[in-house]
Amino acid sequence: MDQLIEIFQQVWAIRALIASMLVGIMCGILGCFIVLRNMALIGDALSHAILPGIVVAFVLFGYSTLGFFLGSVIAGLLTAVGITWIQQKIKTKNDAAIGIVFTAMFAVGVIGISWISKEQGVHLDLKDFLFGNVLGVSDEDLYLTLGITIYVILSVFLFYRYLFISTFQPVIAETMGISTRLIHYFIMLLLSFAVVASLRTVGVILVVAMLITPASTALLLSHRLKAVIFLAAIIGMISAFLGLVCAVVFETTPGPAMAVVATAIYLLVALFSPSRGLISRYYHKRKEERRIRKEDILKQVFRLQREGNVALDLLLDKLAITPKKLNRYLRNLQSRGYILLQENAISLSESGYEQANRLVRAHRLWETYLVDQIGLNEEQIHEEAEKYEHLLTEEILDEVDQELGFPKTDPHGSPIPSKASMPLESLWNTQQGDEVEIAPDQPNQLIAADLWKMGLMPGSFAIVAEKNEEQITLESDGQKIIVTRSLANKVNTTRRISHSSSD
């Protein structure tokens, strides 16, 4: 550690560190638009295609950083124009046009550098341009990198709205008078600048890693573009810093080390990202599977309860799971108030009944939709309905119900449960002296069962004898029946005759 600290106190190491971090920030920011616009292959092409510009600049200006900059930018723009021309005029596929142009430019550049290097007294090492030589960064290189980084940041800040809309909504951008082609070439210009600035640090081959990997990593962490840009800049800077440190510690080439560190960070985020990571996705998948299993248990208890026999062995046969898992699910459902467990007896609570009623309704409505609207036969619909009954929201179910004309039975002849909800005309909304009729359809079966125990059958009439804040007293067939306020609020009534208003 002391040796490492001593190394980074030297001037050349400080220059290398600053240049590397600047390149990481710049490539991270610009890489976000490269990735989102599916321009990764173009970025690779431009990074290779600048070599002829370097050769021409060396012939004209000698070993000049500014000369390399101008030559590289011109070569990059010529490459972008050439690719676009081939795509539009010769009607060659995009990836093929990119491959044709950048391989030709790269080959010409390699030949040119090899030819120049044969001259006596000329030192133009090809591998320095291909893989970088960050330890040889001069003050002139550092100033150029700093200037390009500032220019890229200011360009993104000033033209953010244009970059945003042309990236996500190019058609709308055109209708607004924004030239998407001009924005495309502007990004090509910035990309050429970034490649030139990265020559010393990671080289033309590995600059693609610094453009693509930090941006791809940031996209795994956020959905908001501004946050993605900020994260990509930070990840690029950290990748460059740690890569240079690793290169010094393990005595290896800095450029490839930075690319490897960026990839390692990407893999870590791909595993542990809260929303898109493999581990979190696996956890959410298992959580979803457990939710579906619990809903299947509620649905089976609902069906068996209607048949009058909710036996544990029958439930096991229907669900095809182990007794241990079933007991664990049942305890969880009991703790959430969906089921009631009494020794070996299993029954649904009111909230459990409503949830199961919704699932059965969703299953049978979707089966009906698949037959009536899609044209499937009865043998093809069950498995499809089993899958989608857990995904359909209440709003979608209402739309399907309305589209089908509120059917009463599914294609198999089974009744489709009515929607479990609060009644439109509740018993509690009556006044003393009113005569009401108990509606045939109640919000759920438990309410109907409670009314049956009191002697209130579907279609029976009752007169509101008394009413206070706690309960309501009905007279039906010469009997007085007391209904609590909580139950009266849920009882659905139909025909209502108000005697109190006529007195």
C-alpha cells in the first residue's frame, strides 16, 4: 500500500489518473445516448476508423496532439457520412454498411502506420493507439482531454431536450421541426471527440468498452435518463480509477484493466440490481409464485366449500403439493385473515371469500372471452385461464364482463360469480317503516348464509320496525329479526316501498 501511495504521488501517475477519470466521465455520459440509440456498433466503427486520420495528421504535422485531434475528427465524420451514404444510396443493411466502412478505414490506418514506422527515426507505435498508453500522458494530452470532457458535458446539458426527444421519439421530434439527422451527426462529432480523448488511456479498440459498459450498467440501476447519465459518469470514473490502480498493482496494461473493471462492475450490478438484477428478479419470481399458489388455495377452498367438504386430503389432491408446504401456506393465509382454521376444518373468512370470488370470476370470464371473442374451443381455454386469472385487474375484468354482455355462465356451463362489492341499495339506507325485498344476489356467499340463518331468504319481504345507530330491527312473517349495522351495510335489497313518507 505504501508503494502504491508513493507511485501516485509522482507527476506522471497523477496525470494518468486525472486523464483516465476524465475519459471515464466523458465516455459514461456520451455512452448513454450511444446505447439508447442502438449505436454501439457505430461507436466501435468510429473508434477504428480514425486511424487513417492519425496517419495523415502525422504526415502533415508530425507527432502533434492537436494534429491527431483534427485528423481523427475529420476521419470520424467522413466515416459517419460514408456509412449513411451507403445505407441510403446503395440500400445496404445498416450493420453491413458499418462493417464495410470501418474495416476498410481501419485496414488503411494500420497499413499507413506500419509504412510510416519503417522510416528511420520515426516512432509511431501502433499498439499505443490500439490499446492506449496512459502512463505516457503529457500535459498537452491532459489539457485536450479536459477540454473535450467539458465540451461533451456542456453539449449534453445545453441540448439535453433535443437529445432526449430525438432518442425516444424521433417521429415527434421531426414534427416539431427538430432535425434528427443533424442530431445524429452531432452525436457522431461528440463520439469522434471522445475517441480522440481516449487514445492515450484505453486506445481505439477498448474505448468501446468505456462507452458501452458504464452506460449499460447505469441503465440497470435507473429508468430516468438524467439519473442514468449521472450514474454512468460515476461508474465510468470509478472504472478508470480502479483499472489504473489494478494495472499498477498487477503490473499490467492500464487500458485493458479499465475495461475489465468496467465489466466486473456491470456483472455485479447485473446480479444485485434492486429492480433488474438476476437475484432480485429471482426473488420477485419466487414471491409471485408463492402469491399464485396462495390464490390457488383460496380458489380451491372456495370450490370445496360450495360442495360442502373442505377436507385437507381433498385440498392436497387438488393442489398437488406436499402437506408441509400446504400447512405453511394455510398458516400464512390465516395470519392475513383470509381463512379460518379450526382443527381440521378450513373455511374462508369474508375477505378470503371476496378474493376467491374474484379469482373464480376472472377464470370463468376469461374462458368465456377466449371462446366468444378469440374462437378457441373448450379444450384449449382452461390452462390459459389458469395463467391469466392471477394477472387480470378488477378494471380489466369489468371491461371483459361488459364486452361479453355480462354472461351468467362460462363455456362449461358453470355459473360466473357476480362481482363482490358493496350493494347499490344497502339495507342500512332504509328508514323506519320502509318495506324492502331481500335481493337474490348478495355481494358474497357469506352474507347470504348469514341472512339464511336469520330466516331472510332471497326474495323475502321485510318491514323496518326500528333503527338506531347500532342495529336495525326487521319484521318478516310475524318474526322480529335484528341485523347489526355492519351486516346491514352489506345486505343488498331491491324493491323498496317507503311507508314513512306517506304517513
